[in-house]
Amino acid sequence: MAQMTTADRAGSLRAAPGLLERIDLPRRVVFLAAASMIAIVALLLAFITWQGLQLFLKDGVSIGQVLSPTWQPDSTSSGLNFGVLPFIAGTVLVTGVALLISTPLSVGLALFLSEVAPAWARAIVQPALEIFVGIPSVVWGWLGLTILVPFLSDTFHHKIAISLPIVGEVFSMPGFLTGFSWLAGSLVLSVMILPTITSVSYDAFRAIPQELRTGSLALGTTRWQTIRHILVPAAMSGVLTAVVLGMTRAAGEALAVQMVIGNSPTLPAAITQPVTTLTSQITLDMGNTVFGEPWQDALWTMSLVLLIISITSVVLVRLINKRRMGS
Amino acid sequence: MTVGASTAQRVPDGSHQSLHRKASRGSILADRAATVALWGTGVFVLLLLGAIIAHFAIAAVGVVSPGFVLDDPSDTVLGGILPILWNSIYILALTMLIAVPIGILGGIYMAEYASDNALTNAIRFAEESISSVPSIVVGLFGLILFVDTFHMGFTALGGSLALTMFNLPLMTRLAEQALRAVPQEERSASLALGATKWQTIRHVVVPLAIPGLVTAVILTAGRVFGEAAVLLFTSGTGTPAHYDFSFINFNAPSWAMTSPWSPFRPATTLSVYIWKLNSEGLGAFKNQIVDGSAAILIAMVLTFNLGARLIGRVLTRRLTAA
């Protein structure tokens, strides 16, 4: 009985819930705001998928043709063919080399920040990285175009590379005289994805318990041995996540790449030749085509490919993280 | 750790030396080399950023002047970028007007209400998906939705809505982090005083999270300001020659299409302008204009970034001292 009284008194302290409280309007409003992102993704998937399939449904182009290497979309000339292989290959090649350049550098930088750098150095480098993230992609493209491309064609190509034994062979292949190339695109991208890979791997290294480091060092290992044999394996899933995120950013980057790769819709024979990517070709052609014509439909198919790449990487990151949680 | 400790106990006295197994000469050299290389990465990043800032500072000399900022573009002389800069600021303001309330409200749901269920998981998945969708694809989505479906044409409003969709995940996540950083005790104390959950959020949690929320807004604004690919096919690439800022007669028939205050006109921003000048490659002063515009963009990025830090710090001090 005594308990009942206490409960009654506690109940009387609170007013009976009014209508407004029962509906809990604020909860509904904030929920709608958060759930709007689901609506955006659903709409985006629906529209891009629908547009992307028009090339097959409406224009009757076969999947075999889309995966062929010939890009001849202009209906005024003969031999109409919508092969997007050069664009997919270009995206894969440019992104791949960018990751090869950027991953060691970024993971090294993450290790520097988490294991080596004194507080003052961290206090300088971390804000610098944040500024890096903020530099717009057109500015990276412009830097690539005005500094990197001339450097590659004049200084590097004419003065250094040609005289070297094996490198010279590669660089004397046709197509590099201008500097607009697969290599230029990869170099620009590698700098652009550096902050992404660095910050995600940095978080992974920071999450490693301090005991692992002290334990390893107590066994008489050097810091580098600890990093190589203990820290890098322990943070592997985080580093992998970082690389996937960097890959997504690189594959989706449009304007900076478009400005430096030369935009030639053919499969490149060497890293020194011009290429084109999915994003680059969409950017260039979308404005010159008419809504509903097969040429533009092919561009929508290419953006569907980009969308599939990015959603796949989200799922991939989730799988990697789930495995980490599980182990 | 535990293995090492137990081994140490089992080792008989007198053989302590074996515990301190000296690292071999080779491994010490490798360690030194690695240290140098890791320092090298840090130095590399700083040098690169320094070089970029210095490059644009030098390039800006002789281009960026009050006239460059305040004049209309010209074909015959260097001219200025006033209408384009205005568009950048206009689209930024319009985007933030839409994105900030939705982002903060969404952040409140994720931080205060969301429980660990499938729905929350779906929201997180959507958040991550939009973040990883290429900006050009978001721009294309805007093209189908606003230009092709709603027949709005290229408009500042369409650009702002596309930018909102693109930056909502960032804004929501930063707002959520800011709200989560508020200590749990504050909520408990408020609820114990009889406040409802919403009263607690409105009068306790959100005010305490203001420094973090302000930082979130500024960081999002920085990203919106530099974005170009989202805007290419939503707000368009046409270069306005001149804006009549006194055109505020909303009833005039041409207002919607020509007034700089109208959200229903095409609006080329600074980033889009750089891309457009470069791809069209026309004009004797192209390089100078792009250098000057890029210098202004970099300066804005620096301002947003340092501003976010500074204002966040000042607000934290003021609010915690009060």
C-alpha cells in the first residue's frame, strides 16, 4: 500500500499527457527530417535506374554492344555503336593507379600522425589535411592542367624520361607529347583522395588499444617492427575501408579528371596515353545531347554504372566493418 | 602482453640479459629509415599545401583587386566576376536555408530518438549511400527531376535543392555528433526536473550543442561553396553579363528570369565558371580570370575552415563560462 501511495504521488507530479504530448509532434518532425534521406536515395535510385535502362528498353541496344570497345554515338555518321568499355576501363585504370600511388602515402601519413608525430606536428598537419579536403575539384583540375600537365610533357617527357633506358621506351610511345594522360589523371586523383584514406586509416590506428604497442615494444621490437607486424595487421579492416572509400571518391570524381586526361575514347596502350572515364564523358557530352536520343541514353547508362559502383562500395564497407565487429 | 609477462616470470635469475634481446643492427636501420619516411609524408603534405597556397597568392597578384570582385565580366578587358560571385553566395545562402534546418532536425532524431532498429539502420545506409554517390550523378538526378520532369529549366532553386540532397548526410552527421557530445547528465538532470523529452532537447541539449552545430554549418557551407559537378546540369553554365540589383519589383513579368534576387533564374557559380572557362577556352584573359577565381575560392575555403575552428572555440568558451 505504501508503495502505491508513492507511485500515486509521483504520478500527480506529472500532468496527465495532453493531446499534443500523445501525438508527440516533435518526434514526428525530426523523424521526417532524418527519413528524408531514405526518400532521396529511393528517388535517385529509381530515376537513374529507369533512365539508365532506356538504352536497352527503348533503343534496343544489346548488352553485348554496350560492353564492346567502340564508341560511335553520333547518329549522323555510319556505324552507330554504343560501346562504353573504354569509359569503364578508363575509370578502373585511372582509379587503380591513383590508389597505388595514394595508399602507401596516405597510410604512411596516418601512421605518422598516430605513431610518430609529436603533438605540435599533429596540430599543424591535421588542419592542413582539412584544408586539403576543402579545395574544390575544379581547382585541383586547374592546378593539374596548368602545372602538372606542362611539367609532364615538357620537363619530364622531353628532358628526363626519354633519356632513361626502359622508361624512355614507354614515354616515347605516341600520345604523351601533350601531357594529357592516364598518368596525369591518376596523379591528380591520388592527391585528392589522400585526405580520405588518411583520416579513415588514422581512426583505425587510433582505435588500437595502447597495450598492443607497449606489449610489442616490451618484447624488444623497434617501433617500425611494431608498426609492421602488430599495428598494420590489427588495423587492416580499417585501412581496407579507407581504401574502398578512396576508390569511391576517385571513381566518382568528374571535373578534375576531365581537365587532365585528354578524353580520348579508346583503350590506352600505356600509362602515358590519353584516356577517358565514365564521369569525364558524361560531363562532356550531357550538355551536347538531346533528352531521349540514344546518345544521351548511353550517358544515363554510364551514370547507372557509376551509381552501382558507389552503392556496391557502401555495401562492401559495411561487410568489412561487420567482420571487424564479429571477430 | 600476457604472454610476455608469464615468460618473464619463468626465466630463472641471472639470465635477464636474454629478456632485453638487443634489436639487430638491420632492424634499427630499418626503424630509422621508416621514421624518416613517415616524417617525410607529413612534410610532403605541408609543402604541397604551402606550394598551392603560395601559387595562388602569386597568381592573384595583378588579377584580384576590388575591381575584379566588383565589376561585370568583359570580353575586351580583364573585367570582373561580380555576377558569378553573387551567384555563389546566393546559392550558398539558399542551400543552407534549406539544408541547415533539415540537417539539424535529422541530427536530433539520430542523436536523441533513434533506437537500434532496422529503420535507423536504413537511415544510416541512406546517409552513407548519398555520401558515396558521385556528385556528377547527383547533378544528373537534379537534371531529370527539376529540368526534365518539373520543367523548371536551369534555376538557382534547382541547384540549391540538388546541393541540399548532396550535403544533407554531411550536415545530419555533423549535427548528430555535436548533439551526442552533450553529456548525458544534462539530459538526466532536465528530465528529473520534470521536463518532457522535447523540452529537454530544446532548452538543454541544443543550446549546449551550439558550438558544434555552428562548426557543422560552416564546414557544410565550405563544401557547398566549392561544389561544381552538382550544379553543371541543375543551375546551368550560362554566364550572366550584368545584374541589376535594383530589380526588386516582384510583379514585373521578367522578374523571375532576370532579377539577381530570383531563385528561378539560371545561376553560374564561381566553381562552375572556372570549369566552363576552361572547357570553352575562349577569351584573352581566360587564364588570369581562372587564376583569380581559383584564388578567391581557396581564400574562401581557408576562411570557412579557420572560421569554423575559431567560432567553435569562442562559442564554447563563452557558453561554458556563462
